[in-house]
Amino acid sequence: MEFCNNMVLLITLLNAQKKLAKNARMQRLDMELTQEGLSTRSGVPLPTLRKFEQKGVISLESFLKLQMVLGGLEDILKASEIKQTAFSSIDEVLNTNDKPTRQRGRRK
């Protein structure tokens, strides 16, 4: 268990990387692609793909290239979207502030 900015993470970053690699490998195998085939289709060098599948280490750009071929890119984009708060009453809707919010972070 790890702690991150007062939050308890139930999975370590290393375990998350390995899980992503395992999922990508399973997607590749379900598509009946070899490592060489996925490498060629995605533009990710074969040694990079092998390292990812073995150790879970890869750049974000290469990971997204792989997901584009494996069909998971839209899901990743959807998972990173900001969740919209659902209104529970008409008063909440009427009291919402339509002013643009500040686009800078406040914490270092």
C-alpha cells in the first residue's frame, strides 16, 4: 500500500505498470498478433515492446501507439476525462457559476 498526497493507493505504481503490460499482451494475443506484427503496425520498436511486456516500462507515446492498434485508445482517453458532477436539485443547477474557472494549479 502506498500513500500519495494524503490518499491511500491500493496498488503500487510498479504493479499498475505490470498490469497494463499484461493487459496489452493479452489484447495482442487475442488479436493473434505477434510482437513483431504489433511493432510494425504501431511503429513502436520491437525491443521497446518486448521490454514493456516483460517489465511494464514504456514511454507514454509508445504506450498510446500500441493502444491505438490494440483498440484501447478511446477507453484510455475516456478514463482520463474529468467527471462531471451530477446535479441533485434544480437549485443546484440555478446556482452554478457559469464564469470560466482559473486554469492554473495552486499547489506545487
